[in-house]
Amino acid sequence: MIDYFRSHLGAKLFLSYLAIIFVGLVVLIAASQFALPSSLDRHMVRLMGTADMAPGGQGWRMMGWQNAGNNDFRDQLFVDYRAGFNDALMIAGGVALAAALVLSLLLSRSVTGQVQAMSAAAERIAAGQYQERVVVAGRDELSRLASRFNDMASKLDDVESMRRRLIADVSHELRTPLTAIQGSVEGLIDGVLPASTKTYEEIHIESQRLNRLVDDLQELSRVEANAFELQRQLVDVSSLVRTVTKRLAPVAASRGIRLEAEPLPELPLLLGDEDRLLQVLSNITSNALQYTPKGGTVTLSVQRVAGEVRVSVRDTGIGIASEHLPRIFDRFYRIDVSRSRQAGGGSGIGLTIARSLVEAHGGRIWAESGGVGQGSTFTFALPFPP
């Protein structure tokens, strides 16, 4: 029995209510018995009309009630008065106790009912049913707890969905180069493909793509887990733009794309990791080059807005439909799903890494586009040091 009360919240609440009721009854009885004699005296004084109390409040004397017979009458009256009062007190106490017991039971059940519902939902969530939710009724502390519980369950559901999608995306991305390598090797074994330098070069290219994908996944894992430390120093953003433009100019030229930078203003230095910011700008610019056709233009610009610096990469590429903008920074997400990695579509991880790195610097990143065929602009903003 003791273990039951120790392990059940409802039993503990019920016992606490009973303890309060018991203490209240004891105080009520003790106080009434202590106050009963003086209360009788006051009522008798009122009944007789006047009183003559002894000095110091000792004794009880009423005009016309000073002999022994009258004292006996007073004592008997007090005994009868106390008996009647105690009878009324017992009846009232019993009724109050019964009502308090019923009310305590209902209150304890109302409290433990929500706790039990959350406990049952937690067990189902632990079993993998992440869509489980509890009903939120009211605005008290338990209702707020239930609301937080539902928020936690929603986040767990989102994490599980992301995990499943990640596994599916990784499997799909790995399958493409592996299938190409396997097909080439089987062709060599069957004699369908010649054992030429060109065949081996194709296998080597696919293995390089596979290796780059693995490297991207490792980098994504480290970045999203914050398993890296920013080497903060004073950084010249305009210098970053010039460096990226110079590095990617040969790539742009090979694709017939014009890569240029607008006149760069003189800005205060930022506090950040120069290598990581170069990685962010390189990823965004590379993405713009991949989705800009031959003859297009990719333009880098820097501007100061309020207390932050904004770096933008604007292209004249295929553009982004409005329904794709909210997911453009999701891992493995590509606008043109028909474009494979062989066609230059990338792994779909670069923008995800860029977002994580920008947020690690306390900044933000977003994409804008007028629609399909209207080009797009990717911008990230970093705050100036206070």
C-alpha cells in the first residue's frame, strides 16, 4: 500500500487533500471547544440583560445567579449546550468530510488524467508513432505543459521525416555514380566496352564524383552538428568578393558565362572566419554558374544596409518558381530535378552548407527570383561588430 501511494501522483494528491481536511477539522474542533465556555457566558449575559464579572475575569457571576443552586443550573446548562454543539459539529463535519472527499477525488483525477494522457502519448512516441498528440484544454500549467509536449512531438516528427528523406536522398545520390561504375566494369568484363584509356577515364570521373559526394556529406554532417570552430578575425568583405571572382573566372569562361563584380565600396571590417565565408560565397556563386546558360551573366555585389553588410550573387539563369523558394536551402534539393549530377546539377548540398555557416556567424541568407526564366538572386547578410 505504501509503495502504491509513493508511485501514483493521484494517490499523493488525494492524501494531501485528506491531510488538509484532517488538519482543518482538528483546528476547528480544538478552537470550538476552547471558545465554547466564553461563548456561553456571553449569550447568558445577553439573556439576563447584565453581568458582574469578577476582577481578572475569574469566576462567573450574574445578578440573581450567585448561590450554589444557580451554579449547578449553570453547569448543567453548559453540559447540555456543549453536547448539542458537539452533535451539530459532528454532523456538519461528517457532511463536509464526505463532500471534501468527493471533491478531492474529482480534482485529483482531473489533474492526473492529463498527466496519464501525456504519459501514454510519450510511450507511443517512444514506439515510433511520432504523429501522436495530446488534447490541450485550458490555459493552466498542465495545459501549457501539454502544449509544449505537442511542440516536442512535432519537432521529433520533423526530425524523423528529415532522417528518412536524408537516407533516401543519399541512397539516390550514391546510386548514380555507382551504377555508372558498375556498368562500365561489367562492360569491360563482358567485352562490350573496350579496355581503352577513355573507358578508364570515365570510371575515374565517376569515382571522383562519388568521392566528392562523400566529402560533401561529411562536411554537411560537421556543419549541421556545429562540430567546427570558427576562426574569427577581421575580414574585408570586398576582398572576399574579389577572391571568389578571380577563382571562378576560369570556370565561368569555360561555360561561356560572364562573371563580374559591381564596384565594391569601402566597408568596415567584419569579425568572422575568412575561410568559411569564402566557402559560403564560393558555394553560392558556383550554384549560380551551374544554373546559368551559356551567354548569361553572374554578378556579385556588396552593400551596407543599416547595421549589416549584404553580399548578393545575381544571375540571369533559369530562375526559381515561388513554390521552390522556401526549400531552396534544403539538402539535396534541386530546382530542375531532371538535371543529374553528370549534367552539372551538383549534389544539392552546397547551399545547405552555406546556410549553416552564415547562421553560425549570426547572419541570415535568402533567395529571391521573379520566376522561371527570370534569373535569381542569393543574398547573405552579416552583422557588423557592435
